[in-house]
Amino acid sequence: MPAPRLRYLGLLLLAAVLPLQAAGNAPLSADDIAWLRRASFGLDSATVERYRELGRTRFLDEQLAGGDDPLPPAVAPLINSYEVYNTSPAKLIADYRAEAKKVKEVDAADTSAKEIAKKDFQMYRRDLYKQSQEVELLRAIYGQNQLKEQMVWFWLNHFNIYARKAAIGLFATDYEENVIRPHALGKFKDLVMATLESPAMQLYLDNAHNVRGKTNENYARELMELHTLGVHAGYTQQDVQQLSLILTGAGIIPPREGPNTIDGLDGRFFNQRPGVVRNGLFVFLPRRHDYSTKQFLGHTIKGSGFDEIEQAVDLIVHQPACAQFISQQLAAYFIADDPPPALVNAMANTFRNTDGDIAAVLRTMFLSPYATTGAGKKFKDPMQFVASAMRMSYDGKPVTDADPLVNWLNQMAEPMYGHITPDGYPSDNTSWSSSGQMAKRFDVARAIGSGRNRLFANADGEVQHAEPPMLNSALFQQTLEPTLSSATRDALGKANSPAEWNTFLLSSPDFNYR
């Protein structure tokens, strides 16, 4: 990957006027702090110091360069210990099927043993699901490239999957690590193709069952409506039908028992034959594909196999509606529920001029004057709240037990990989600021701010750290404190203990809006 994406320098003309930038040892301005709170999940000392050292443009270029995603030495081993992280998807499937087989082999007449076996299997499934949630949460909190971590979360939600459907949860970490993460700042077309070829997406939107003579339109519809073009892009039901024909034959390698088996999968698909395309567990089978000529988005696509899919995706991502839709979604997530049309148009122009370069589009957005206009008006969703609260409260201190993180998101109704429908979780203010949501958020703020949250429990479950974190720190005093509202200052002044002070701060509008 080119160092720090020097090609973006030519795009500054689309970014309007650059704001003033901090560099060297100068104190950060309120505008700098507002910008950093948008460009990261939340402030910590390392991020603030790096921004102070580089200034806005160089800091942004470093973030947009992507590359490796290092983690603190104490966090990486925790992630590496998870079965879903260190086991291949094929092996996870084989193990899963072996566990399911154990349940079937228990004598049905022995109701007690059968019930125990079922509960053990349910616990096994829940544990794998929880591991996948923890991997992404730990990445979000401790990842050094915070802009990339935000984009991983954004794309996971944009290209949503539901882990509890069938065995999709087995692929959740693979989806995050090997599908979304490598393409989070790259070309949008590559990201779309990666999601298309992922086992998680193939199963979730039923394209694995989309075959010649028995088509399934689910994925074709959502690919255009939710993933690329938007509902009002002008495509027709016939386009959906034609795209579903184009997608026939794309699926995953089926499981198999007995001979000719590799990791519990049908080994015949590991030896490629003419017309077969395989990428990991994804497979395109010519014998299941409809080879008729299709009319799609005003273009003729002749029956040719897998190449039809690549042609169709290329047509989709080069529609003007795609540039506009993706730019609108990004600006709504980072800037405002109803972002300024001038900003969205500038981002869409960059999208078209760079062949869908996601990093270039983000650069246009973050170097525009709109990056901090309306600062403090965008409400954090639960993921953003938990990540930002953890980053400020513990400022780099690694947790040893990530269970509470998962529980907090569940409590606030945004469990990772837990949204049933393909539209993903909303990012607008109204969806997360109801009185019920705020009551739950206050409970989570109290759990984080009190220190009594089991984040630092040892292997035996003993809590190693029960003191409240020191939130009234140099980090707070240099960043949030100067801009606090009088109402928040009054509330903090009435706190009777450090834990209560922390709770008041983390549940305040000043902290929950960015």
C-alpha cells in the first residue's frame, strides 16, 4: 500500500477550505478536539499526542494509509486465545457439526441426558458468538488506527449479517477480519465483491440457495437497495430479477461426511474444474448457473458464468446513484443525520473521480469545513458510547475480561451481529436517545465509572481492580473540560464520590454527543 496515500493531495480542491491545524506542542483548540472526536471512537492520550505531533492533515493521511492494525501487547494475546479467531472457518464448521452430532446421538429416551446435551450445545454456540463480539469490541477500543476501526464498524453495519441465523455466527469473525477489515479503506468495488464472496453473506441473504430454475431474489434486492444504490436509485423489479439470475451458482462449499472430505467439507470443490471459481469457502458452480443473456441496468450481459457477476458489480458501483448513496451514508454516520448537500456532493464527486476510493472520500469529508460544523450534535450509538467511555476511562489500560463489554451492548439493544434485518442498526439521534435508552446508558456509565465491572477479573473470576478510574485526568482537563456546559459542570460539582463524578460525566450530553 502506498505511503501515506500521496494521491489524495490532488483532491484537496474538493475539500473546500482547510481548518486551522494544531502541530508541535501547541494546545489543541476546541475545533481540534471536536475533529478528533469525530475521527475516532473516542479520545485517549496516545491519539491526542499523535495528532498534536503531526497536525490534522498528516494525522489523517497516516490513518487513511491503513496497513497493519497493531494492538497493545496485553490485548493481542486475549484476541489470539479465541477459538473463532485462531481457527479456520472450515475447521469451525467441522467442529460445529461434530458437536451437533453428539446431541443427535444421545438416546432420545433418556430425556435428562438429552436435555443436558442440548444445553451444552447451546452454550457452545453462545460462547462462539460471544467470542466474535469480543474480538470486534476489543479492536474498536484498542486499535491504534481509530478511523479505520470506525470504518470497520460502519461497514459491518452497512453490510449487515445476523449471527443467530443458522450457523452464520461461525463466520462472523472471519467476516470482520478477512472481508471487511482489509477493504475498509480501499476501493468500494473490492469491498462489495468481498462481501459477495463471504460465506456469511451468502447464507444470510440466501444466495447460497439461488440456483438455475429456482432463483432467490433476496440478495439481489439488498445488494442494490441497501449495499450500493439505495431504494430510490431508479432500478426496476426486472433489474432485481435479472441480477438474481446473474448471481445463480454462487454459494459456499457444502459440508460432507465420509470419504473425499477436507475439514468436514466436500473435497471435490478443492480441485478446481473448468468454470468453477473458489475463494476460501465461497464457490461458483457452473452447473447451477443460469447462462441466459440478461438485461441489467440498461446493459446486455451475455451468459458467461462468474464473469457475469463481476460485470454486474462493476455496473452497479459505477452508477451515479452509488456514489451519492454511499457518500450520504458516510456523512450521516460521521457528521449529521441530515448532512449538508454540498458536503455529500463533494464526497460523491471524489467517489466518481477516484473509482470509488473510500479513503479519498473520507479525506474529502474530514478536510472539509463541515467536519466540525455542528460539533456536539451527533449522538453516539451504543457501540460508539462504550468504546469512547472505555478509551477515556481506562486510557490504554487493557482489560482481561471482555464479557462486560458484550453485556453492555446487549443491554443497550445493539448486540454485535445481532440485528435481524439486513438494514443494520440506525445511526440517527432519535433511535438512541429515548428515555428508555438513556436509562440503560446511565446504568452502563455507572458500571464503567465505578470500576466494579469485572473488566479486570483473572482466570478464576476474581476482580483485580475495583477502584473507580481517574476520569478527572489530564486527558479530560485538556480536551472535554474546557467545553463542558454549565449544566454538566453543576452536576459534576454535586457528585459525592469519584464513582458518581465519573457516572455523571459519562452520562452527560457533553460526552454522549460528538
